[in-house]
Amino acid sequence: MNSTIEASSKTAYHTFTNVEFTGVYDRMVYDFTNNGGDNRIGSIGSYQLFIRYGDKVYVEVKGVGEIVMPYDMLQKNKYLNYYYNLSLKLSHEKNMVFQHLLYSCDYHIRYQINDNAVYPDEERWWGISTAFIETSMNTRGAKIVDNETICYYKINPYDLENWDCSSQEDVDTFLRIYMTRAEIQNNVFDRICVIYNRLVSAHQESWMTKELNEIEKELGELSAIFEDKKNVIALSILSDSNAIENGDVLAILYNIIVSPEGHEKYKSIVSKLEKCGHLESVSQILEA
């Protein structure tokens, strides 16, 4: 496994070139008033987590267990393959996993949402940030919640490098238990797929729009920076050629053609144009 690590005092971020970390997390929330007049607030969580390394995939499903299987075997199972492909659409940083540092972190992983423990009686230190699906039992509505650290792996991902795929018997047992999941047994899987596909498509469109807006903003900022550099270099050429001998004229032109954001950045360079050679001043402008 090829990775780079950036760490703070509490968390290490591992970025891989040849491993993908994804997951599908479903959360059903409710807020009901019971017979005593008290509000009953809580949630039920379910997850399907994946780590793909080469031709093998680590799969972990709540209530089913965990297994390492060949990727082509996963593709042959209609249900697992659907959730795996869905996980790819929900995770924006597929090659990064974070690690809460055991002896310096005060974040003890038993991810608790009100009265329902998602990972009961387990310490989990490796996780990913991903969008997930949330359904309200009150409104019957569903939405995508973006980028929350809610998916935690049971294993240290680096261990996967030395693991072989599970035996065929173990894979068969895992799949047999997996096929007892409620949406499969109750024949509602296809209906769920339609809802999830709509949600994820809308989420991806929204995310892409946001990304494009950010890119457009950055390009606009870069354009202004490059335009300032071009104009200051033009002033440098004029000064060097003695086409402008009056420093006041140079200052007036500078204030006109350089953006307000660039004034302070290039002010000291422009004030020394008469003392610097053309190449030296251009070098300083490009480095600013």
C-alpha cells in the first residue's frame, strides 16, 4: 500500500494511491410523543463499508459481519454491487482515511446517536468522511447529509495488504446472511434503489455545481493576479525604456491599471523601478 500521512496531535490522515475507502450509511430518525406526553427522539443506523485494494474488497455490513472477497465476486451479487457503486458516488475523497490516535485522542469511538449505538461495545479508530442518507419516520422524507465522519472501520486498513481473500465457505456464509436483510426479504430493494438514485443524482449535481462555482471563483482570482503582474511588468518596461521619466506619472498609471488588491503587493517594487534593472524587476514581480 502506498500512502502519505499528515498528522495533528489527535488525528492522522492517510492518503493512498492504490486503495479506495467508501461506504453507504443509512440513518432513520424519529421524533414521536409517547402516551405519557414525552418526546421520543432517536435514530436507527445501518452501514455497508468497503475498502478496495487491487482485486480484493473488504466488506463490512452491520448485522452481517465482515469478509474479504474478490472484486469480481462482489460484482456478481446484485445487492452488494449496487451498494458498492452507490458508495463510490457518496464519497468525495475515496483515497483518504483518518485515524484517531489512540493515546492522544479524547474521541472514544462508540458512535452514539441518542439511544442507538451504531458500533456497540467496539473501539473504532479508522474512519472516512462521506455523505450519507437520512430518512425521517415523521415526514417520510429522505435527504443526503454531506460529509460527516460517521463511517468507522473495524479493522486497521493496512492489515488488508497481507490478508488473502476469505475462504469460499466463509464468503458463502456471509452472503447467505446478507441475503436475509430486510429490503431483500421484503422485496422492496428495487423501490429503495429508485429513491436512493434520485437522492444521489441530485446530490452529485449540487456538489458539482458547488465545485464549479469554487473553480470559477479561483480562476477569477488567478486572472486578476495575472492581469496585475502583466500590467506591473508593462510599467517596468516603460520605466526601463525612459518612456516615463516622471515618477508621479508612473504612480498615477500604477493606481489606474493595478487592482486595489494588488496595490500593496507591488508598491515597494514599483517604487524601486528606477534603481532596478528590467530583468531584476520582472523577477520580483513574478515572485510576488
